[in-house]
Amino acid sequence: MTRAFLLAVLALGEALQTAGCASAAAPATGVSSPSAFVIGPEAGDPHSHASFPHLPNDIIKVSSHVRVTDAVDHGLNFFAIQVNFSNKTWAHGGPQLVDGKYQMNWGGLVARGGGSADYREENPASDLQLMQNGPDSQRSAPYVWKVGTEYVLTIERGKLVTLPAGPYVFIGSGPVVAVPNTRTMWEWTFTLKPADGHGPAQVSTLYDAADHIASVYIWNECGYGSCGKGQSATWSMPMYATLSAPRKDVQAQTLKRF
């Protein structure tokens, strides 16, 4: 998991969480209704995040197209959809360029106030009752994506599964924890694939006790020396499906930058 700009659902409220930047309780700019939008210098706007007002809070699938137009060959470049689940956990997924290495990332944590607190106060024994990240071979898998190519990012709920008692790692290289009970959790799968169908799809799965997503965000993140004007991406307005209409894909209509 990288040090990301984090957003977490706290008591079903939204709070912007960042690592290394000032926090804000709500989006700072007005509402717009584009079919696509740019995060980066071409947008004429300094904000790196987008929220989508008026989305329902029972989402089970969300997707967006992204075309990265600029990234730098050092530090962290991360272009992601973040979902905040209904049980105070969150996860983000997208393509990354980290010190010249192309990969994808799909993982999450328990919200404990946002920013570095979610990492610093991680408690694997209790967190494993809410969420189970996939192994690093899936969570941060190599994926040779290309600047200028359009990709589809999709987060979707799968089957309800039972994880047996036993030793588990919550995330990354964390400690092995003995989980004494079985856990019933939902599959939440992230897929990254070329929009034109020419090229491989990368699929990664984590497990969460929540059966739906309460809020959705899209963002560009830089870090470790990559920040500046060298990072830009064009995103489509996200499509989503809900518990009440699982087979109907609906496009978000409004956008707020922050």
C-alpha cells in the first residue's frame, strides 16, 4: 500500500484525508456536470480529487475510464478510484508508476481519522474482522500500462465467502495474526484493462465485511519527489450499479473538485 491521499467514511459522513497535504472537510469548488474531466494542469484547477454528489449510498459496482497524459519517471504517480465501504473501511485501485516501475494497486485499510493515522494506528487483529487484503502478488502486481492509452477501472462486489480460522496477514508485509473464528465476507474485485480490448486485464480481489459502497472518489496522487505539474489524466464520469438495481448501470451526473 502506498502513502495515499485517503478518504474515509466516519459515522456515514465524508471527510477528506490526505497524507502530506492539508485536510478539508468538504469539496472546495462548485458543482459541474461533464461527461469527462481532467485532473492536472490542463484543467486550470489545482485540485487533485473529485467527489460525486448525490450518488446513492448502496453501490455494488463502480467504473471509470482513465487516460494518463503525463506522469514522471520518479517518485509516486497513482491514478485511482477510491471507495469507502459502509463499515468504516476503504480501498483504492488504479495504475501506478513508482520510480519508473509500472504496476497496479488494489488495497485498503480501516478508517481511523484519515491520512497517516490509518496506517499508523493499523490494528491487524481487529482490522481482520472487517477486511482482508489480497496477497502482494495481487495487491501491487506488475502491469505495463501506457501513457496516452485509455483504460477501464472497475470495482465490483462478487460472492459472499467464508474465510476459515487460521493465520493471516492483514496487508503487505505486516505480522502474521492468528484469526480464531471464521469470517463471512464479500469479494470486492478490482479490474484494470485497456478500453479497446487490446491487451491484458489485471484482476485483484480483497474481502470486506461490508456489502456495499457508501461513497466514491477519483483522484491523482503524487509523492516522493514526483509532485509538480508533470502529472495529468482525463477521467470519465463514473458509472455505478446499486443493491436496489444491480443490473442497471447509471452515470454520475455531478462533480465536485477538491
